Amino acid sequence: MHFRMVQAMASAVRPCVRLLSFRQNPSRLRIGHGQTLFTTNSIPIGRPVVTHINESDPVRCNVATATPAATTTKPQSARPIETRKSQLIRTYTSLLRTTPLMLFFQHSNLTAVEWAAVRRELKKAIETVSQPMGTDASSIHHPSSQMQIQVVRTNMLSVALRIVEFHRPGRSMNSTSKQRSGAGAPVHDLSDIAYKATRVASIPTDSAYAQLEPLLVGPLAALILPAVSPAHLAAALTVLAPVPGTFPAPTRKKSHGYHDPICQNGLAKLLLVGGRIEGKVFDQSGVNRVGGIRGGMDGLRSQLVGVLQGAGLGIATSLESGSRNLWLALEGRRLQLDDNGKED
């Protein structure tokens, strides 16, 4: 009886003894009777580990070397690229470089339901425009799917605008800094070169950043259109910033959802402060002038052709009038001399 109790206690204690022995010497694991497995912790890094050595067959000799971890290929950055701020800067710089038309609105903390109502009515207004957006070569037949109105971070947008305006990868470094940084120095938007270029850059008064900086205050939202189309811009302004007579708001019969209280509360919290069209900054009146171009881009082209034709016609008339006056003067003098000759 006592022997069985001692045997049961020994079998119960045996796993604990094994665990204690492993903790004291973790480089050895007991697998079975007479078998020992060495872990990788007991192998010094950089020393070769030889397995399956067969001197008679050197080709089948497998020599494994424990090497350090592979070096990283991540480019150097002045800002940590994993943070949300860095990702927002990259997103905003890409938008500023690729988006031809952006309108900026100050908003007063719209709720999710109000944003949904505003986006619904804006999409409906954009879809009512029959003509495609853009040029004939790259026309967009469904612009409502690529149109966006999103809340932006004002501080990050200001930093991204400074990078777009003042960071020129080919001209941001002088010869001395190029020699110090080396030929392969990174020049991306989060690089140290871009950071220094934006910090030491002098801001001209006529630059886009200097004109937009007073507007980048408080909570902002941006309307992004994939192409410059006065017709689609006018349709968006009728919903977001209606002007009586120029951009009238939709009637209740035409758009019942526009007059919904939730949509009206959301629109009352939006204020158009300016826009950026083809790299140029426009205030509210300038945005209204662009949206008020009759006939869209085709109408603008016809106006340009008319101006050029009028200028050419005016130049031709001016040149013709001078030569005509000279001819009339000479012809009058000739007739006068002929009359004097007949009298003599």
C-alpha cells in the first residue's frame, strides 16, 4: 500500500522536476532515453552548424550557417511612416498633385446622418448633368462615383500644401547638400530633404500656400472632383452653396430630399471658403465665375476662339486702315496734280 502511494507521488512529481531542470538548462531538451536535442539558443550566431556530415560524399554535406536578420530596405524618413499623421500627409500630397478641382468648406461638426443626406443630394445633383466630365479623350461618364466630400485634418493639409508648393526634388538641394547627402538620398514627401525644404522655404505672397493659409483654420471639408467641368461644378454649387439667380437651389418638386430637415441642418453647417482649380486659388466669387461658364469647357473654348478671332480682325482692320488712308492721300494728291496740269 505504501509502495503504491510512493509510486503515485513520484509519477506526479516527475513533470515538475523536468520543468525545473529545463528552466535551469534551457539549451537541452530531453526527448527520450539517451536522446538530447539542442535548441537554437545554444548556437552562437555566426558559427556554422554542421548536419548530416558524410566525408565520403562532400556534395551531400549540408552546412548551415546561422546568419543575422536581413537588413531592412525601408527608406530613411524624417517622420515615422507608421503613424496616422504621416499617412495623412502622403494622402493629401497625392490629392493636391492629382486633383484638378478642390473646394474647401468650413463645417460645424455635422453628424453622420447629416453627412449621408448631404452626400445623397450632391450625388443626385451631379447625376442630373447629361454631358460627360472632362475632355473627349479622357471623359468620365459617371463622375458621381469618383466625386467625394470628406473631412480633412487642417494641420496635416497645411503641411502637405507646403510640401507640394516648396519641395522640388530636382531643385530643393544645392550642390553642397547633394554632396553631403550622397547620390542615393531619398527625396520623397516624408524625407529629411523635404522636411528641411519646407522649413527653410520663404513663402511668396503670390503663392498658393500664402493665399490658402488664411482659409486653413478650424474644421474643414473638401469636395474633390476628378476633372474641371463648369457644368458639374455648377450642379454641386446648387446644393452646397446656392446663389439665387445664378445657382438656384433645387425646388421641392424636383428634389424632395433636399428640403428634408436633416439635409437642411447639414447644409446650414457648411460654408464655402474657397477652392483650388488647376493649381490656382479662387475665393467664393472666383469659384462662382468658373461654375457660371455657359456651355462648360466647350463654351469656354468657343469664347477663346471668338476672342482670338476678334483680336486678329482688329489687327487686320488697324493695318488696313493705315494703308487705306495713305492710298487715299496719295490718290487725292495725284488728282490735284492732274487738275493743275490741265489748267496750265
